[in-house]
Amino acid sequence: MHRGSASIVRALVPHFDLPPAELAARLFRAPAVLASGLPEDLARGLSEVLGNAGLRVVVEPDDAPLPPPAGQTYDVALYVRDGGRFREVCAELAAVLGCPLADAASALCATPPTVVGSVSQATVDALRERFAALGAEVDASHPPTARYDVFATETVSLAMVRSVLEAQGVTPGEPPLVARDLSHEQAERVWRELGARGGVRLLDHAFQRFDVSLLEAPADAGFPELLVRETGMPPALVPKVLKRLPVVLHTGLSRVDVVARTAPLEAAGAKLAVQLINFRSFRLTVEDSKDPAVAAELLSSGLGLQANEARTALSRLPHTFQATVGDTRARWLVAELRARGTRTSLVSQ
């Protein structure tokens, strides 16, 4: 079973009569036969090397039964829960994919952050185990059975969007969420018609992430205890939270987790708000900085600015940078800046 070290593909190519792309595909779609007809000592030697590189390998006679096919394959996205560990997750992903750090960072900050496609369940499981240690969560989707929502902005002709959706038997809603729960086939047809025009985005349910906020709390005397149990909030904090509503209770929940986390609170009479966070964007405000040089270096790379532009901006604080960033990049920048003595806040766009 593959444990996620695809960066070793280049090192393995000389030992196998396979193109790099095919070798990588077999690794990610394990169980799979990597090579046949090898002398036993070579096979066992390679097995030891592969085991040290993070692969689970079995050496068997050529006439042994073939391993069962991988079956369903999945697309995989990563959610970085702790912005302060973004660089660690990025480095691990670069090692897994055998790609530059900049490419791994771009993949993690994309919407959705789909990092690899067409992998086996064994690889999904191995990736979950590997990235859980870094506080990152793996979302997996089987495309043929996936469900999709369609989002549109005023930059496209909404009349055209509605026409295409109605042709698929879908009743359009109001923007930005113009259609819910499309099948894979419906989503593909919509994308073929509208994707190239811009302003239309399809989002797989498996890759959606949400924040859950408490708007109103019931007067029930048992609600504070329920809040502690369902959120892990320290009991001493509950009275302060209830005096400062609305307040975010959960961040970055998957679609499945939203249902599980909100049901007990709503059953108790709480009024909640659920916000999709995949498409939200922010501007970054720097309030003050103990080390402007370090902050300027991080901001220039994180926001795509010239270094002198970032330095000039930090010489007159507070300053709000006009570049907008998505949720993952925003949380990463805020965490790193704060860790380096730069106080920041986010302005939602």
C-alpha cells in the first residue's frame, strides 16, 4: 500500500520498465503490480529499498494470483486546519507529489484544494494517516457518485446560466448559489456549456467547508452544559460567549460534520448560521509589527507584492493591503505574522 511518497518516483524509474507517469499511477492506485519477471534477489533488494522509502511491498512468485483491482478511485483535497502549520503541510505535500514547494502551496490555497486525483482507497487511507499528524484533513470524492453545487456571479449572463440549468432539468436559484445537488453528469454538462465563460464555479459536496455560528441561545438552563459538550468550550468561557453573540462555534467543518455538530444544538432551541467558506476572501490589515523586515518578506511572497512595496506599506501602520486572499492563505499569513510579532486582522470582502 502506498503511504504517500510519490517523490521517489524519479528514483524508482531506472529500476522499472515503466514510464514515470505509469509508475506514479500504480503507486497511487495500489494495490498494483510494479514489476514482474525479476530475479528473486533483485526483487527482494528493491522491496527493501521501497519499504524504507515508505511503500508497503510484497514479493511473490510470478504465478501468484494478481492483487484485486483498486476498484473505485478518488479525487483528494486537503484542508489545513491550523494556519500555523501551513508550511509543514506544504512541505509534506511537496514530498508526496514530488513537486516544488510553490506548486504545493498553490494547490493548498486553491478552491477547492484538490491535490491529487484518481487514487485508490488504500492511498486515501494512507494520506489521511500521514496528514493527520500535521493537523490537516483529507477529503475524498468518488467523481461518478459525487454531488455538486453551482455558483455564479454577476460577471456572467445569469439568463444564460438559467437557460443551461433548465436544459438539464434543474430549477435555477438566485445567485450566488444558482443550483444545488447536481449529479456528476449534470455538472459536467453545465461546465461544458459555461465553464469557459468565467464567473461560474462548481463545488463538489465532499470538498465544501463551513463555519457554524451561534446567533441566539435558548433560555434552557441546561444549554451551557450542552455547549461545552458539543464544542469543547471551557465551562468558564460559556457566560462570556453567551453575552457576545453572534459567535463562531466551529470552523472549517466538512458538510457531513456540519449536520452532526448542529443537530444537538438546534434540537435544544439554538439559532445557528452556517456559512460556506470555500469562496470567501479577505484583505489583510497590519496593525503593528515588532519586525517589519521579516513581515515584509512574508507579505511580499504571500500577497504577490514587490518587496519594496511591502516595506513601504509597513512603514505607515496600520495599513490594509488591497490584494485579496482566500481562506487558507489568509489563515496562514495571519498565523505566521502573529508568530513573528506582527499584529494583524482580516477584513472580509
